[in-house]
Amino acid sequence: MDEYDKCDATDLAAMVAAGDVTPKELLDEAVKRAEAAQPELNCFSAMFPDVAEGQIAGTLPDGPFKGVPMAVKDLGFEIEGQPLTNGSRAFKDNVATRDSELCKRYKAAGFTLFGQTTSPEFGLTTTTESLLYGPTRNPWDTSRTSGGSSGGASSCVAAGVIPIAHASDGGGSIRIPASCTGLFGMKPSRGRTPMGPATTEGWNGQSTVHAVSRSVRDNAALLDVTHGREIGSRYVAPDSEASFLSALHSDPKPLKIALWDTAPNGTRPDAEAQAGLNTTRKLLEDLGHHVEEAGPVLDGEALGKGLLMTVSAAMAMIMEVRGQALGREMTAEDMEPVTAQFVEFGNTVPMRELMKANQASITAGMAYEQFLIDGGYDMVLSPTTSRAPDPIGTLSLNPDNLDAYTEAVTTFAPWCAISNQAGTPAMSVPLHWTADDLPIGMMFGARCGNEWQLYQLAGQLERAAPWAHRRPPVWTGS
């Protein structure tokens, strides 16, 4: 199917609507490509084309993605009757008993759900490697990570299996994989998209869900049909006055953008990431925007400690509940080594430390927005990652050397987590490739609720410096 390589999900849906292709033909093509990608990339934890065929055999809703195949991340996304392991051996036999709210919205949009993409154990690191499934590899260089924790999603989209895939982001897990594989990724504002019904928020509101994609318009159109409050949600993102897709219909006014090149923990971009920043700055200025070097002053130590406290407490709770379900206490043998340390620490975190962690996020969110207001900035620009994708094994939850792991994981993408802690939207745009042809994304962050303006800029950048034509060495199409 030659057209498949040239199409994003919006194009594929238009072909279905015109009768040029059937949903079954698109599904067969996606499954064929998934099976071709799996031996080299290991990007799928499960495939269930029968679920998609069942959808097709019924009446597909008349949504904007009617008949388009979709894969979802093995982390919190429930499809009734299908596995949900969260990348963890402790959940290797777990099967979902219901459709999650986001699953219902995907089905209503017309997607046919045929597979599940890999995640590290509970999305706890910036690579996608697990003892349960093994390492997921980057189609640009299979010795390197495709990012994490949505690395299965980014790997399969970058390799041409499907044009868009579900992803989630608790500290950069949409944007980092997008950066590592040359894709577009948007992390929405807190409360924008549903995470229930198991819970309406992850990591005390720091985690959110959306997608990685080859085109900006697919990403925007998907947010149009999936955003909105769910039952029980304590957060609701501010409404957009117009559809997110409509943001792509015009160029933004000249923007004032702060170039933030030193992360809260002191990390600076390496030479290649800096080259990406320089190129992006020139592109923005050529497009009429004003860029100046500036950044918010944040307490990196408090934010790092707060994230550790929050994640550790969450993992301690999760493993306690899993042990209750299995009727036995969970041990270190059920978890990866770093996860076990999170759980051990989480069982000792005093309650006041969780309040301090929450306050650190609140303080950072206020400081971040006040910086934008005081400087008259529309957005903040930084590299998504400080360097090109790391080799497989460097960021794994099963490290050979814990000190080396800690150094690598805390310096790989240290600009990302502030958007999660502040609850603000941020996007990674594929604007730089290294001399070795490895992608490094450039990240733009905005005020809470301002995805529309981010999409508007992304559309302008996509037109000025297109990326969808780029093909990695591992490509499943023609």
C-alpha cells in the first residue's frame, strides 16, 4: 500500500471516508508493519488484531479517525479483556476488566485498537527497557534508546507502523521519546485529558496522557476529540476558545520566547543539543519571533527531591495494592532493582515530605508563570534532551552501576519535569538531527491551558522546516 507511507492519520481517515480503502485493509497493513518492526525494535508488548476486527465488524463510529489503526501504551490504558502489565513482572498476568475512559474516547473517534506498545516498569525511567519484555530500540540507531517511558509508541511511529500512537507523560515521557525518534509530541495541561476510571491523576497530578505523531495536525485533532473532564476529576484545564486543529490554519503573531539553556539542576546542553538550540533560534527569528536568553529561577534540589518522594510513595502504594490482590507480599524479586528501591524508600517517607513535595511543585508553577508574566514571554524554549539518545542499558531500571544510572537519568532531560510539576503544556518539535543523523527535539513550554498557541507555532515550524519526509534506517514501509 504505497499511499500508507505518505499519509498521516487524517489522510488515512479521509481515504476511508472516500471509499478508497477499507478499515480492514488499513488494519492489515498496520499489523504487517508491526510484525516486521517487532524483531528489530521490540516496540510491542502485545498485539490483538481480533479486537480491531471486532470493532470493524460492528459499526465504527463516524469520528474523525474512522477506520484508522491505533496502538496504545502498556501503562494505565485499559481495553477490556486485554493485558495490562505496566511493563512489570508483578503484573505479567494482569488483564483489564473494562475500557478506560480514554479508550472509550478513542473508540468514539473511530480508531481501531490493534496493539499495545512497550513501557518500562510503571514508566519510571527515560528509556523503554524492562526485564519483562527486554529493550525497545530506536529505528534511527538500534543500539540506542527510543526514549521513555513511551518508547514503544515512539519507536513504532518513527518506523512507519502507524502515524500516531497513544503515550503518557509524568516527567517527560511523551516529549523525550518524541525527541529521541524525530516525532512531534505534546504534553497537555493538567486536567486536559482523562486518566480514569482507576484514577483521575497520577503522581499527584504530575502525569498526563496524549500522543506522539509524525504530523502536528493529527496530534491537534486527537486532542480535540479526547479532551474534557471525566467523572471525579479534581482538575479541569481551561477551555480553548477554538478547536486545537484550527490553530494550524494561521501563523502566530510575533512571539517573545525565552531561551532557557540551563536546567533547574544545572545541566546544560551538549554541543549537538546546543547546535539544535542555535538553529531553532535562527529559524524562529527568521519567522519574525523575538528570542532572548532567559529562564525561570527554580529550586532544582527541592524539585528533584519532591519528584523522588512522590514517585516513591506512589510505587509503595501500587505494590501494596498489588500484593493484596495476589494474596502475598510483593518482594524485590517481583520488581526491577531501581523500582524496588523506590518502593523501599516510599514505605519510609514521612507524610510531611509529601506535603513538601506538593508545595515544591506549587512554588515552581507560580515561579514559572511569574517569569513569563514579568518578562512578557509567550513561551520558553529549551532542548527536550541534553544530548542525543543514550545507548541501550544506560538508563535501565536494572543498572550495572547505580551511581552511573543516577547521573545519566538526572542529566538526560532535566528541563522536562517542570511542566509536569507546574501542570503546564509543553511540546517537543523535531527540529535537529546530529552529524550521526540522530534526532534531538526542541521543547516549547507555555502557560497552563495554552496548547492552542503551542499548536499554532508547531504548525508554522512544520511548514518552515518539515520533518515527516525523514526516514530512519529501520522503516517498515517501501
